[in-house]
Amino acid sequence: MNHHTRSKNLFERAQQVIPGGVNSPVRAFKAVGGQPLFIKEARGAYITDVDGNQYVDLINSWGPMILGHAHPIIEESVASALKGSVSFGAPTEAEVEMAALICSMVPSIEKVRMVNSGTEATMSAIRLARGFTGRDKVIKFEGCYHGHGDSFLIAAGSGALTMGVPNSPGVTEGVARDTLIARYNDLSSVKRLIEANPKEIAALIVEPVVGNMGCVLPQDGFLEGLKSVCSSEGIVLIFDEVMTGFRLAPGGAQQIFGVAPDLTTLGKIIGGGMPVGAFGGKREIMDFISPDGPVYQAGTLSGNPIAMAAGLAMLSHLKEHQEQVYAALNQTTEQIVTGIRSELKLLDLPYQINQIGSMMSLFFTPQKVIDFESVASSDSEIFKKYFQNMLAQGIYLPPSQYESWFISTAVTSEVIEQILEANRLSLQQLSK
């Protein structure tokens, strides 16, 4: 049995000086019970907490650790960049190389602006779309999360045409009035919103593959339908690929599904795990940003040289070795899914497993999971027990039913066996 004395003490101390004891809410373990683990170090497929307990990491810093933790090519690149100082607040060659690399890998991106987080990227993309179109309203989808910007913290109303209402204090009703909520994988809900708000909608933002209500895939024709209706109505189509960009393919989800958005938001992976984000897209839209255009956007630490060094190492490796990397990621994830599914079939438990590439989620529900409503049908109590069982067996899952799992190339056949054995024992505990 693992002991967590130091994590427990640190959490008690943290609650005195940090709201909730954590710097991001999902880390608090409220959805799964217990107390968060405080991590000391990570290597390859494993993380180690401050009490010395080791776990297979299936969060991977919420996606960016495609190559596993502390990969030599990234560590070496960061170490080299550190010799020149950690920040300049001035242009660097690395920024230009990073921008060119992103544009070469994602064909829909003709110009790109670096920022410091995925949230900053999505907030900036929405502002740019509003400035470019001269319109105010935005369509987002129930269950899709685009960071903590005011426009994104809106809950759906009682009907498809209902304006959203704030679901966080501090978000004004004015912002909510300009935010329209559609249903993911329901193109008709989008069309109804457009018909009810003619020539008023600046942008539609969507996770092409959702990672923030668990892994939820677009149904056939959904993304193509969004592209068609946005093009015909002069609406800027924004793909939030903060999770999927470079993880699912060199060109992200848009490469897999063959749908090119007007703007794309990126994060996580382009910093190799460092805090970073970016947004980019069509030249005529991006040229609306200052200093060339009237839409103001700035960031003192944008293009940070250490983050650029880490990101360049990561993306260059993915581009150069794309066939091997993505084949390995897909094969590994499929083996994990197949193994988990084979054990679940032996039990009287309703379940669904959604998977694409190296993203996956397990839902304890008999319904096909295609939108927020079907996600919400999942039995969160069963997941809570499953999470704690897996943690006790040395597997570190996202501490929420509503988050995707992320697999890295560091997961070897031996690690797969460890995951599947832990799953077998965890499910046995559930069936008792």
C-alpha cells in the first residue's frame, strides 16, 4: 500500500496559501475523492510523487508529453537555450523558426502569433474574429472547454435557441448574451442559432475532437457541415486544437478529417511541456492583428526563448519521424483499449470507450457517447472507484470523468502489461 504522508501535509499547507490548495481546479481530486498527489519528478512513462511512489502517467501534463517525460532531445534543447538567459522580451530567431515550422506542418495556418497559454490563444482568436467581421456574437458547444476566458464560461440555456447564462461569478450577462450554445455533433442546432441571429455571429469555436468532456469524436459530416455553413455565412471557423494539435497527426485533427478552419488555436505541445500557446490561420485574418492591423494583442513573454527551444525540439522530432511516432502512438493506444475492453466484457458493467490516435476515455454508460448529454449519463461514482483502484495499482489517470487520457511513446510493451494488469485488478474490485 502506497503512503502519501508528504503529499497530505503539503496539501494541508497549500490550502492555507493557495485557493483550494491547487493552481488549477481539476488537480484538487474533488471529482474522484481523496487528496491530490504532489509530484517530485518524472521520467519516460512514469511520474514519482514526493513520498517516492511511482505511477504510470496517463495524463502526460494533459497532452504535451507525446514523447514521455524528460525526453533527451527536449532537455538538451532547453539546457542549451538557458545559456542565453531565460527571457528577453524582444524578438529571437527561435520565434521565426517556430512560426515557420508550425506553418509548414499545418497547411491552414499561413501566419501565427505566439502567446503564453491555450486560454490566451482562444481569447485572442475570438477577439480577432470579432474585429475582422465587425460582429459580436460567438457560437460555442456545450461540453467544449476553451480555457477560462469570460466568453467560454457560459452554460447552455433551456433550449437550443436560448442565450447562454454565466456559470461562473464574474462573467457578465452582457458577455453571456453574446455567447450562443450549440450541441456538439448536432449541425441543426448550429443552423438554428445562425437563423435566429442573422449577420450577427463573428465566430464559431469548436474542439474538432473534444478532450474536455472526455474524448468525444465528431460524427461523420459534422466538421464538414460546420465548415460549409460558416463559409456561406461569413463566420470565422476556429478549431481549438490545444489538445489535438500535433498529437493526433503532424497537422492536427484538421489533417485527419480533411477540414481546414479559418483560425486554429494551439498550446501545450508546441512548448514541449513549457507554458506556451499560439493562434494562426488565414493571412488576411491574421493581418488584422497589431501592429499591422487594428485588433490589439500583446504579451510581454510571448515567444519565450526557453519555451521556443523546447517546442522546436518537439515539433522537429515529430515532423522528421512522423511515420514512426504516430504509428507507435496509435498501436500502443489501441492495445490498451483492446485490453481494457476485453476485461470489461466479462463484467456486468455498462461502458463505452472512445478513442482516436493517442487520446481515449472510458465512460461507464450504456449510451454511445457523442455529446455532453451522453457524457453526463456516465456513472461518476463507478468512475471514482475505478480511478482510486487504478491509482492504488500504480496508474495515474486524469482525476475526472470529463478528461481525456493521453498516451506517450514512452509506453512500452511492459508498461502496457502493467496498465492492463492494474485494470484487471481494479475491475475485479468494482465487481465485488
